[in-house]
Amino acid sequence: MREITDKAGTRWEAISVSTYGAHRKLGATLAFRRLDEPDAEPLTTPITFNSDEAAAFAISTMSDAELRRRLTMAGAVAGHR
């Protein structure tokens, strides 16, 4: 969806992953996947969307700085860097 580079120079892809939200409706969650590890489990964030379309729109309109901030927070929660 969107490619960003963290402060260490690692390239990431901002993606959405399908998740169930309120009332067991299918939605999406903002996540990040390292481009050099495409089969690795993505780092997820607490940011959720009502649909894949809403997630795609939000990711496309977020600034690079905001995406890097969200990536940093997701990495901290997961114990990375």
C-alpha cells in the first residue's frame, strides 16, 4: 500500500489486515510489514477501520511522518527497537 523507511533505514510497507471489530463485523487494522521479510507476521497497531476501503484511503492520506510515528509505537509495543 505505502512504503516508508524507518530511522534505522529499514523499509516497511504500511498495510491493512482484516480483523473483526464491533458486532463481529469484518474491518481492518493498520499494520506494518518489513519489505525484506514478506512472510513475517506484521506489526499491528490499535488503529482500526470499518472496511478495507476505509483503511486504504486512510493509509494513502497519512503523512510519512504519521506513518513512521505509528510504526515506532507498534514496534515499541511488540518489543522491537
